[in-house]
Amino acid sequence: MSFEPFTTIISQTLVLPATNIDTDQIIPAKFLSVTTKDGLGEHVFSNLRYNADGSETDHELNSETGKACRILVAGHNFGCGSSREHAPWGLTDYGFRVVISSEIADIFWNNSLKNGLLPIIIEPAAHQWLLDNPGAKITVDLTKQDVSLPGNHMTYGFNIDAFSKHCLMEGVDELAYLAGQADAIAAYEVGHE
Amino acid sequence: MTARTLFDKVWERHVVVPETASNPATLYIDLHLIHEVTSPQAFTDIENRGFGVRRPDRTLATIDHSTPTRINPDGSRPYVTDHAEKQVETLLANTREHGIETHGWESEHRGIVHVMGPELGATQPGMTIVCGDSHTSTHGAFGAVAFGIGTTQVGHVLATQCLLMTKPKTMAINVNGNLSEGVTPKDVILHIISSIGVGGGTGYALEYRGSVFEDMSMSGRMTVCNMSIEAGARCGMIGPDQTTFDFIRGRKFAPKNFDTACRNWVSLRTDGGAVFDREVHIRAEDIAPMVTYGTHPGMAISVDRTIPKAGTDADSGALDYMRLESGKPVAGTKVDRVFIGSCTNSRLEDLRAAAHVLRGRKVAGGLTAIVVPGSTLTKYQAEEEGLDRIFLEAGAEWREAGCSMCLGMNGDIGSPGDLVVSTSNRNFMGRQGPGVRTILASPQTAAATAVTGVITDPRTMETMV
């Protein structure tokens, strides 16, 4: 088990409204020269967080409030570009457990699920509300597959495949499941060499 | 029998355990390409859990992302950091330990992983091919289902040769007609991405269909499929045909019973009447040489047009970053650097195209141009043809193979504020260095720009000769 089992997250949101935030922006290539997964949270969104001389900017990501946020809300098409898993490694090391957008790129989506980071594509009205209300305290319930907004108590559902949901809630990864299919894999190989 | 698409046929041949309502399909992977950046944590993970590499014979490795493209006078290699060197050494140690064929410094096939696979004939029609790199879609040019994966999945494939996958939808991109003079495969794919949008392919496997792709070389088809991911698509493919077979014949990993293999491959082509989830139709005549003007590959226009009005805040933010103004022509903008290379445009055909423009000309004063071949073999072939001399005499730099300035991981980056015309695939903010502004273009456009020092329509250069 490589991450904490996931059920319900209640947290303020940190909002990055830009559209098409690519994985180069999440974690620039110069931080990919690592051979472990540790410590990438320090470099996540580094172009927003650090000046050229290495000093911290006043971006919310550097504030104590920001660092306490477990839920990232981002503009349309979050996580596009490179397949680097360093992006979800960095985001989870920073402290995020949920990322919400109106569209999330495929590879980033897959990489997130394997690291205990729940990607949520939410309907445009709820997305817009979240963008307009940074810092809102919201509830993400994976069991019920919904996001509850404060105030009007509106609740919005989201989709996740049954298998990924199971893996997230049990905190298991897929390798054990795949390894359990060793006989089927061996049989396939015999028929297809 | 129901008419099926190329994607359907390749997918179905690789299902080990079918998809159900509660579980994804288990898909067998024929070829796993690995490189130094996205594999070290995967080896650590599987080793910690007591797994070995199930099929080292279906795995091929090289070093490309962190590798220097210069050599010191004493023969040593100037790594950008100790970390970069350690990453390369880790890859070499891991592959040695697990018996994986590795094209390291001594191999003439060392180079960009997506140039190496086809060059070795390892990339073949009907295969499933993965790599911890989003531009794995390149290999779809051969009629393979090829896509990028994350490091956790690299571990899955190392340990089990399989992946858990849900089947994507299919989209046909039909481009028919005749391309105008001066229009290249890079222009075709930039036009497609600007048409369907940078997220337009999300959730889809693309198939490029129509006369334009049938008439295209394998090099051009690879350029097109390479950028499928820039529209958000998982993969992009082209039906295998004689052009495909002629490319593979005689290469190291080409099948022994080649004619039998070809008959099998041709049966993979999409059946008449097969239904795609979405179809897009583009007229070849509508495509001109393209350049990007914003901060993602979907923000692309014909090089002879003016920069469009910003429709959204995001667009105006992109124009601010690029320091470009809507309503102004994009051609004529002063450029600081030109990069010719990357898995999109670093094959021999690309280098020839750039050299054709640069022959007998000089790189503009104050502009830096670097040419980085896709593989060491490509470098040797270019040198045999004298292309290196054309580049050097023009005042461009001729480097060792690698990813180089495409992502700037090895230290090949621009200076803050530089405007770079690049034959690579991503014009994201800061990708080629902090504050660097990137314009994506074809090798012809990049070479023409290197000569004039401003963004240049390559069609205007031809008439100057």
C-alpha cells in the first residue's frame, strides 16, 4: 500500500483558474532528474512559487492557508502534456488529495489514481462556482461520489470507474491485482508468441 | 462479422482478461521502451516488492532526456547536474541487472527513444507499445496502438508485461486532397490540433485517414502521430500499407517471415463501413505552413496570417506571455533562437528539409541555431550526406543526439525572454527555460527563420533562391 485509503475529504480549496495547466507547469523538467519520488512537493508549481533568485513569491501556494488545502481546483484541461508521474507525486507531497476541473487530461488522470490523488471532473456550473469562490470549504465524498458546496448545500456527483474507486478506498494499488492474473498472462503468451 | 477499426482489431488481439463493469481490461504489451527519466522509481518499486522483469526480451532501453548534446574536448560529457548523470547511470545499472537490451553511449541507435524504436524495426504494425513518455504515440504511424504511461505503469509492465486499461473511444481524422507546395506533415498536425482543440482528443484513440496520409512518408506519419497527445488523445494511428512495410524490411527486428507478416499486417486496416465514435473531415487545400502563437499547440495559425483576437482571458494571458499582439502579422517577429530536433522532427528527412533551406545561406546575426539529430545513426547518415557541413557553414551548431531543447532537461535551454522557433511539440510556458517563449513550426519554417532572423514563411524563401 503506497497511500492512505480515501473516503471523505473536507477542506478549503486552493484555486488555480488558468486553463490548460500542463504538467511542465506542475513540475518543470529540471526537477525530473531524480531517482526517487521524495520531496517533489517543494518544487510543485515552482514557476509560480519562486522568484528567479530562489526566494519565495507571495503566491497562495506558499502561505500556511494554501499548504493546509487538500483540494486543488483548476481551470479546464488540467494536467495536459507530458506523462511525468512526478506531477501527482509533487501534488500529493505538497498535500493535495483531490484535484477538481471541468476537464482533466488522460495520462495525468491515470497517474493520479495510482497515487491516492482523486481527479474529479465536475459539471461546468459547479466548476464555475468553485473558481469564483476560492478558499471555500467543501466536502468530497468518494463513497457517494459527490462534492458538497457550502452555503446553498448544493451537491454535485462525479464519475469514477468502479475499480479505481475500490483501489482508492482500500488503499491498494494495481500491481497485486495484475500479478494475480499471472496464469492468464502466461496462457496468453503461449498462444501469441 | 461487424466492420472494425484498426484500433479495435489491435486492441482485441491484446486482451488477456476482458473488461467488465467492475474491472478494466488486462492488456498485453508487446514492446516496452524505457529511458532514464521515468523508469528508476519503477525498478525500485518492483524490486522492493519482489518482482523481476517478466519479459526483458520485450523491453528496449536508451538514454535521451538527461543526456548532454555536447562532448568536452577531453571526451567527457558535460551533464547539467550530478543528478542527471546519476539518472543515466541508474538506467544503465537497472537494465544491466535485468538483462534488458540497452542502447547506451556506445550504440549507434542511442538517441530519442521514439526515433530508436522504428530505426531498429522494433516498432511494427499491430503491436501494443508503451513507454513512460507521452510522445509514444509516435509509433502509431506503423499501425500500432502506442501510448505514454506513468512510472507506476512502467512498473506494472516491467513486472507483468500487462496494463489495466479501459477502452478509449475512436475518432477518425480524415484529410483528403492535395497539400499545397511547402506544406509539411508538421503543418498538417498543427492544423488538426488547432481545429479540434488541445483537449479535443481527450478520451479518444485517433486514426489519421485519407489520401494525405496514404501519400506521406513514414517520417511524416511519425511527425503526425507524435503530436496526437497534443490534442489530448491517448494515441494516434495510421493503417499499415506498402510504405510501412518498405520501411521495416531489413531492419534489425524485422520479422523473419516478412511476407507472411505483411499479409497479417494488411488485415489490420480499418474495414469498410467501420464506425468511429467521431469523424473529422479536413481539406488538404485548406492547410498552409503553420506556426503557434500562444502557449499550447492548439494556438496555431498559418504563418501568413495575423494573430487572432484573444477570445478568452486565457488567450490574452498567453499573448501577454508571448509578447505578441492580436491583429499583427506573426511573420516578421524577431527570433533569438532556432531549435531543429525532437521526437517530432529530428529524423533524416527533417534534417534534409532544413539543410535544403540553409544550403549556401547564413544564420542571421545574433541568432543561435542548433540542430540535434534524433539518433546517433541519423547523425551518421546526415554526415554521410554532408548535411552537417551545410549546417556548420551556415553558422548553426551540430550536436549529439537527444531530446535537448524540446524540454530542456539536459540544460539545453534558452535565456529568459528569448523567442525560440522550435520544431518540437510543446510551446508551454517555460518549457524551454524560464521565461522562454516558444513558437512551434516545421523544419522548413525553422530553417527559413534562422536565415532571416524573423518568423518566415518558407514559401517566400524558395523564390529567393
